[in-house]
Amino acid sequence: MTKIHMIFSIFSLLAIGECTRAESVVARLNHANWDAALSSLKEHGDLITEASPIWYRLNAEGVLEKIPEAKINDPRLLSILALCNAGEQVVVKIEKPGEAKEYVRPKPKIMLRPVVSVASAEKFGKAQALAIAAMALASGDDPSMLNGYGGIDLAFEDLHVADIETFMAALEDLAMTLRDSERSLSVSLSVRPSGTDQAAATETLARIASVADSVRLVADDGSKDQAVSTVDPEQARKRLKETAKAVPAAKLFQGISLEKQGRKLDALSIKPDLDAGREAGVAGFFFSSLGNEDPKIWGLLKPNKAEQ
């Protein structure tokens, strides 16, 4: 293949990426079902772009600590990531009117982005930002890890802050420090922040999105006290449309509920949320607890192999 043909092939692949790329999934790994999460990651690593194990938290005093029961830097997880990121290649067949070509491309890489759970946003300030950044940078010194953590997912359980300016300054410090070391910041939030009016919640969300490299919306349809049922398609679209006013689609990862009241939601129940996300053009989908999903959901995400 000549250089010109090689360049043409690359640009041809990029130009038709919308038709051929696998949908991006960021997945949280919980220690409560660790083995199932690892099994799912290994089987579906071609779709998962980020693995986020819940390893750290800010305690009630605002001190960063390891979660005691968490399997931090588990060799099994690192082994799976190393295998998925080993440069394996896949053949992609592109069919256009009058021609059919095949291209070889590397499998998608999976970033290791641990979760730092923050129970109270009031406890997050500049000192906490420095501690979290230092932890992320130190991960690169671990010889068992390739380049350490690729970023941090800062997961807020609430956004009640008395001083939003101080909060935002700390968030900016963390984001800038991570970027200086070629890492990135993701922020996970509830779709419907409680205790605030809609206008204030939208403004806060917009400011966070302007600082973070990506925003993950934890799925919450407000029906935890109801029986398991399918999601209303119109409700899913309306919820996402409101969120999109504050978060650019290129940064937005839509939360997908995989279970409710301890029961798995089947693929049919999840499909309306997936369809709403596609219509909104979100960057990808966020599975809040990998390993708890109905296996059939992956069939809704993967391209039909017969058509590749």
C-alpha cells in the first residue's frame, strides 16, 4: 500500500466512523459484585472505553481514604486491562455503493479511571483536590501498572454547597493538575440534584461541565419506590433534553439503570434510554454497576457482526 493509499484509507475510515464505530460505554466496578464485573469487562472489553472501580472516598472529615473492602489495583483487573490494551486488531468491512473495502484498526483502549466517592460536596475543597491529584499521579509509580490511572471520576452524592465559588475553584485546580500530567477528570452526578430549584441546578451543572472533561449522569428516574417496569420513552427523552441544556453532548455520558430494587432490568426496559441517548448524540453510556446487567443489553450496543 502506498503512502497516499494509506492516508486515504485512514481518512475514509474516519469519515464513515458513525456507521462503524462501537458505542462507547464507561463502566463502574463495585466491590460487592467484583468477580461478575471482571467477567463482564473481559467479555465486553471491545465496547468499554473506561473502567471505573470504586476504590476511594472522602470521609466525613474530608480526608481521602481507601475503601477497606475495595480491591485496589487488583492484579486480575490489571491483567484484563493489559490484554484489552495489547494492540490487538480487528478487521472492519466498509461497504459503499460500488465498492467494498476492509480496514484493520486497533481495538479500543480501556482507561482505568478509579472513583472517588464524595458523600458531601461541602467536604470538597482545595486540600481535597490536592490529595486526590497526588493519589492519581502516584499511581504512575506502581511498576505493576502501565502509566497508572488515566484519570479520576469524582462522584458526588449531593451538590449542597454553601460557597459555590470555593467549590468550583477546587474543582478547577483538580482538573488542571490532572491535565498537566496527561490525565483527565470525570464528574458523576445525579440527573436530578435534590434540594435546589431547576434553574440553579442547571447553572451548577453547566459550570461543572465547563471544567470537567466528561460528565456522567447517574440514572435516577425517581421511581425507586415503584415496581420494576420499562422506562417511559418520552420521559427518558425529556430528562435528557433538559440535561443537554447544561452539558455539551460531546462530554455527556448518559446513565443507564441496570437494576431496580435489586432486580435486573431486561434489555427491553433499557432500550428507551439507549434510544434517547442516541437521538441526543451523547458521547456514550454510563453503566453504574458492571456485572449486574442483562447480557442481552450488549446485543443492543454491538454492531451486527454479519454487517461488519
